[in-house]
Amino acid sequence: MLEKYVGQIVEIVYMDRKGKLSHRRIEVHRVQNGLIRATCLQLGQPRVFRLDHVLAWHPVTRTA
């Protein structure tokens, strides 16, 4: 799943523990034990996301 996108930027639809939905653009650093360690590009800060709370994702294709 998201493991193949380590080192890449993906957009995710994420539901937090309170049920709030958000759309994030993240750079994936590691996927392990049901957690995604990434940098949230909106905030410019490292974040941890629960894999089972990611509702949708797609890779961001970079254009020149």
C-alpha cells in the first residue's frame, strides 16, 4: 500500500480520532506497525498518521 511511496509525496484524506476529515499533502518517510511517519507539507512539520485512518491517497506527480 503506502509502503511503496516512501520518499515520495502523496495526498491523503485522513480522519482523526474525533472523526474530523482533512486533506493533507505529505512526504512519506516510513510506514511501520500501522503508522505513517511523514512530513506534513502544509505545516512543514513531522507528523504520525494511523494507516487505518487514511481513507484515500494518491501520489503527487511532479511536473517540470
